Amino acid sequence: MIKRLKTDTDSLVSHASKLLICAFIILALQDHDQKQFG
């Protein structure tokens, strides 16, 4: 039970970090586009 819970938490953390990285890249790209066209 505890082992499974730890695995779920690990996968959740890795998923969350991937989402954070994606969001950061999207924000950076939007910022870059605004500088280019502004």
C-alpha cells in the first residue's frame, strides 16, 4: 500500500514538473514573440 502510494506520488511529481516545464516554454515563446512583433 505505502509502496504503491510512493509510486503514485513519484509519477505525479514527474508529471507536474513536465507541465511546469511546458508552461515555462510557452510563456518564454510568447514573450519572445511579443518582443519580435512589438
